[in-house]
Amino acid sequence: MIMHGYVVRRLSLGLAQIVLVTALVFALTEALPGDAAVVLAGDAPDPGRVARLRHELGLTGSAAERYTGWLLGVLRGDLGTSMIAGRPVAAFIAESGPPTAQLAAITLLLLVPLAVAGGVAAAVRPGRALDRVISGTSVALYAVPEFALAIVLGAVFALRLGWLPPTAIGAGGDLLADPAVLVLPVLVLLARPICSISRLVRGGMIDALGSGYAAHARRLGLAPRRVRWAHALPNAVTPAVQQLARTTDWLLGGVITVEAVFVVPGLGSALTGAVAARDVPVILALALLFAATTVTVNLLADIAAYRLAPRSDGAG
């Protein structure tokens, strides 16, 4: 019952946060110069044509009326219609979503085992050569912004060596059909989170291996490998689980940069294009999607951390 009440409260708070995020994004979009009517009117817009386009696009009402109308439409399951493309926003997202989902899924699938393995390897003999190499590399790599890393990797492995394609142009919506285009974007997305999570796992493992229950397990004659993986690791990953949720938040922003550099036709590119075109329904729908993803992932991470936390006192 305690967990049920906690989940209900978090969901209620999450819904309020999602509404607040979309309202803030709408206000910021309204503050930008120009609108979709000006974009559609061309480089030398005729005032009369701009006025007609604003009327056709429903831009003549007040900002509060337009946002409220969009929000009521969302409650009915209608995300609206793109002002520029004239297509339903839901179809627009369904078309742009798979490349982003593939990038994020592959990144997370690789991130967890690599970060855990790196953190455990560094914690087994803290202060030794392997620990110093892993820790030093993590600190150096974490300090590099993703856009800079993307440019450097693209210049070296795509342009100079020619081992990998420099962009995803021509790959279409299914990046898995041409896995080579995924390599550089995934490496860029992995670089920073793998450093932060492996460092958390390392710290948690050092504490867990030095704890009383780990010492008791060794006194019982359990093999070091079993103590490490079956007893210490479950207690060491609790902070890493919450960091993984924050990493998912970061991926939502990092993927925009990566998709821009490597020309991946995903949600990040769609958002960039929508902002440039002042396509408010698309912008709001993507803000809604990103905010809902953030709330859901953080809730799941908190539930997982709650389940794991009792083990940290040795009771589990």
C-alpha cells in the first residue's frame, strides 16, 4: 500500500510537470520572432497573404486560447496537425520516432553491461593500474562535449580513415538496415554516461566489498567471484539505477546534437526543423513526448531503487 500511494502521488506530480513543461515550451515558442505563417509566406512575405495564412492556421486567437485548444485536443487523443507539412502530428512522430528509438535503445543496451563491467573491474583492485586507467579515461572523456566528440570521431573515422559513413543520409527510417551508420552516433551517446555510471558502480562496489556482509560471505567460504557479483553488486547498483534514469534524460538532449551532426532523420532532427519553421503543434507534441518519457523513466528508476535499497543494510 505504501508503494501504491507513492506511485499515485508521483504520477499526479508527473502529470502536472508534463503540463508545465508544455506550457513553458509554448510560451518560449511564442516569444520567438515570426510564426508559421511568415515561414510559409516566403522570403518577401506579403502582409495580406500572411494575414490569410494566420487565419487558416488558427494563429489569430490569443496564446492562452491556442494552448488550451491544443491541450484539450491531447486529452481527446489528438496531437494536432503540422502547420508546415499539413500532416497529422502523430504520423509525423511515428515516422521520425524509429531512428531515435533505435539509437536510444542500442545505447542503453550497451551502456548497462559496459558501465557495470568497467566499474566492477576498477573496484576489484582500487588504486592499481587498471583502476587508474579506467578512472583517468572516464574523467577525460566526460569532459569532452558530445558535439565536439562527434566532430572529432567523424573527422577521424569517417573522413580521414573512411571506415564508417560520415552521416546517415540515405539510410531511411530503419537504421538497423545499415548498421554502419549507427556506430559513430552510438559511440558519442555512450561516451559520457558510461563514464559517470561506471564511476558510481566503482564507488558502490568498493563500499560493498568492504562491508560486513561481504566479509561474512567470505568467511563462509564463498568464492570471491560469487561475493562480488551475487552479494556486492546488487547493493552497489542502487545509485547507478538512478543515474541511469538521469542518463535517459540526457539522451533526449544528446540525441538532438548527435542527429544534427550525423544527419539522422529522427525526433531530434524533427524538433530542430519544427523550431526553425515555428511549427507549434510539432514542437508541443515532441515536448510532451520528451517530458512524459522523463517522468516515466524517473518513476521506474525510483521504484527500482526503492526495491534495491533495503539490501544495502544487509537485510536482503
